Amino acid sequence: MWAMPPPRTSAPLRRSAPEHVPDVVVRRDGAVAALATWAVVIIVAWLWGRWLQAGGTRLFLNAPPLTAHTDPRFPPLTLVPVLVGAVAVGVAPVWAVRLRWRTLVAVAFAGSALFAVALALVDGTDGFTGPVQLSSEYLVDAQGIGSVTGFLVTFVERIGGFATHVRSHPPGMVLLVHALGAVGLTGPWPVAALELLGFAAAAPAVLVAVRETAGEHAARRAVPFVTLAPAAVFATTGDGFFAGLGAWAVACLVLAMRPATDSHDRRRATTSAVAGGVLFGATLFCSYGLVLLGTIPLAVARSRRRVRPILIAAAGIVAVALVFLLAGFWWVEGLFASSIQYRESIARLRPYTYASFASLAAFAIALGPALAVGLARLRQRGVWVLTGAALVAVGFAALSGMSKLETERIWLPFAVWVLAAGSALWPAGELRVGIPSVRRWLALQVGAAIVLQVTVAPLW
């Protein structure tokens, strides 16, 4: 049985007696082993990929395990993420301790967006709009949609003629991009903003859920690492938007599982469950693979023995599915059609064993080196419910063979939950005492993000 979360408080944390956190254990002697494991996994994936390519295997990777090509560049705008990162390393741990909870959540959203913007600025405007304007992206087909109903009715039969990302996903995202254009937000900039802000919205959602399952101290510990991570390099993608949408779906469901003591609590829980179900339904109509996000609320439901919120959420998911079905699109039919398209794509050329291993290596790069230490040190049960369930989902995705690489972006909706393990990088005891140590780990994360941004250029 999981431990119940400690009482929550929205008051700022000031000088007080050291907090007692019996289920958090910090083991410094595991840091070197964790970092070494992180590095070895990535190096092996790179060497293995190069060996396969030397033997004639076409992986369509120029910088394995990443779907990118090496492109070292240090334009003057590189100073922007360096300066933003340096300031963030200095203030983020302090704010995590001192700010009121609601203010801190808002700052986490703004900080995540600012860090992603700073990284993208390394490549100027192309850092924002370049990925959106690729021929494989949603914008290409969104601009050609006339009748929404006609598009949905013929989606499956015309799937082979769509852009790569459109035919490998449900039609939710391409319809959303079309809707932006319909209200006058045309071109790549609104789409890039939607994706980047969607990614940033994942941070407050994860923090809200961590606070609910593990208490406010654990959530405050997680703030710097959920806000600043190498994953921000991939924010301006459709998967960045999916990360935020899916995170809020999960957060609403986690809040719905709070023990209810009166009718007001029950009404609030019902509202949260309905919202979570509708958001989860919307998520499923943006990406088929995000059905695996369900492992997180199911894990929380099991730990709290709460079935009712899951059943209510299921009704919300069905409602979203019915809307699409009445408009002409059946999710299951689309899944099978997209699966056929995927198996006929370049994925068929990538060996299953290598792709499964290298996908995990690419995921590790998006998480950053400090998170390897955080996962090794994590003993907070409430955080493990969320992070562990996300890792289980990643495991299923890797074994499925439907995520053969490109997982530095495809698995962003899972990565944001694993980042919560950064809470274990604070030394046990009073939060203020751990600030110098946290700054070192956070500097490592920020440095890894900047190095990633300036040394590789994604192919998608």
C-alpha cells in the first residue's frame, strides 16, 4: 500500500524546523554509477548504430540514436540560452522554496516556455517555424481542408496521400491547426506558438499531480527539474503540444481521486474526472500511442483504491469518440490504417532490437544526465507512482515496435512525468539547505540542453 500524501499547504516555505521525510533516501555513492550508465547507454546506441550503417543497414539516422544530423554551430544567439540558463540555475531552487504555491506553478509554466524559446532562438526564426513548415508536418494538409466532415469521412481511405505526421496520427492535431487558420491565425507562427506553449503547460500539470500524490515538499523539489530539461529542445513539435494536453488530462484524473469527505468534495471530484476524461479523449485523437498515458491515472487509482473517477473519465473519453464517430471518423479504423502506413515507412528498415534499445537511449538524452541520478535515488513513493507508471508506459511503447526511434520527441508526453524524479536530487532535510547541491545538478541539465541544441539539428 502506498503511503498517503502529507497535508498540503499553499503558504510559502520560510525558515522552519527541518522537515521529516522518512521515505526519501539520498545515496551519493550511486551518482557516479547512474551517470555512467546514462552515458554508456547513449554511447552504445551510437556505436551500434554506426556499426549497422557500416554494414549497409539504412537507419535514416545521421546522429544515432537521435533522428538528426550533427551540426555544431555557435551563432551569437547562443548567448541567449546560456544567460537564461545561468539565471534560472541561480533563482529556480530559491523560488522553489520561497514562492507561494500558486505563484510557483505559474512561474514553472513561464520558465518552461522561456527556456524553450531561448533554446530555439539559437537558430533564429527557423528554430520556431522551421519544424512546422516541413513537408511531413500538419500545416501542409491543414491548409487544404475544405469541409471538416468531408475530411473526416474520407480520412482513412485517403490516408496514404497525407503528410507523414498526419497519416501516422489521428486527425485531431491537423484539425486543430486547421481551426487556427479558420480564425485568422494562419501560417507557421501560430502553430509553433501552440506547440511550444502546450509543452510548457505540461510543467504545472505535473507539479499539481505530484503535490496531490506526494505532498507539497516533493512537488517543490521537482519544480526546477520539471521546468528546465533537455526535452525543451524538442518543444516546437506536435508532440510538445501533446505533452501538455496529456499532462493536464492525467492531472485532472489524479485530482479526481482525492478522498471525498462531503458532497462538495464529491462534486469537485466528479468535475475533475469529467474534465480529465474529455482531455484524455482529446489526447487520444491527437496520438494513438498516448493511450499508454492511462497507466499513470490507473496506478494512482490502484494506490488509492478509487475506481469511480476512472469510470467517469471513461464516459468522457467515449463522448469524445462519439463526436468524431458521428462526424465520420472511427478511432480503431484509423489506428489500423496508420499501423499499416507505419509498417510500410522507413520503420520497416530499422531492426527491432536496435530500435528498441536506441529509442530508450534517445529518451535518456531528452531527460538529461541528472535525471539518471534522480531515478536512482528516488524513494518517495508518491512520486514513484507517477514516474514509475510513465516508465512502464515507455517500456510498452518500446516493446510494441511502433516507436522505432524519433522518441526524443515522440515520448515527450511520458518524459515530462519522469522529470518529476528530479525531486530526489535535493538532499533530505530542510529545502533551503539543499539549494547549492540542486544548483549543480540543474546546471548539468541546462548545460546538456544547450549542448544538444548547438550540436545536432533534427531531421523532422
